[in-house]
Amino acid sequence: MTRRDSRPMPDDLTEQMRAQLTARWNAHPGVERMGVRLDVVSRTELRGIVDPIAAHHRGGMGTPAVNGPTIAAIFDLVAGLTGYLQAPGQKVGVAQLTIRFLRPVLGSRFEVVGRPVKAGRSLVFVECELLDEAGVVCARADGLISVSTTEGAGELAL
């Protein structure tokens, strides 16, 4: 993934803030049910790790591959929270998500890495990659994250 925006995005999240976000997001019942563990690496990188891949994650096209709805849900989660990291304290929502499935996701684990491309006051553009356990890119997604500038000031996502 490459950033197309020339403006540097500062990583002003302290280790304490990263730990607080990671703990809060991972304790969310929806995140737990998805079987994903989130890792706030920095303000400009969020990882969603599925380890191990469970039976309910599999079944893509009648194979042992990870199914499309699982991939789409985790892309949606990672893209939205990556957008939130660019607008902390604001309500955000995924307005558009484009997914490109490149190859089946097999093995016992995978991770989705989200990074912001460009952030404005009301929109954040995000790129995500899904890597299998060998580090091979199996899918990519581009997200357009809408940022509300009037609602949710001071709230923590999820």
C-alpha cells in the first residue's frame, strides 16, 4: 500500500492511548463474536488478526477457504476504525467499501491491515490488505469513511 497524499499524518497517539483503544475495541461483544483481535499499531496502522480461523469463518464457495462475508465484515471493521483514528472523538461510518478478492484465504490465520490514505474534515480514505499466514495478499479494500463533525464529540468508537 502506498499513501497518495503528500501531507504527513502524525502519529500522536501515546502508548497509553493505543492500549486503551485496543482494550476497549477488543472487549466489544461484536468484535469478540467475529473472532478478530484488533491491534492499534499507530494512528496510521490498524491490524485485525484472526488466529485461529474458526469453522464459521470458512466455507467460501464450498471450500475450506475463508468465506466472503467474513472477509467483508473484517474489512468494514478495520476500515471504519482506521478512519476513526484520524478523527478521534467524532462519530464515523463506512460510507463506501470496495473489495477485490484476489485469491482464496487458506491456512490457520490471517490479518487485515488498514492504513489511511488521505484525511479531511468530513472524509477519510482508507486502504486495507488481507494477508494470509504466509504474508501473501489475498484481498484488498478501499474504504471511504464519513466523519460527523457535529455529533459524538468526545466519544470513543465502539
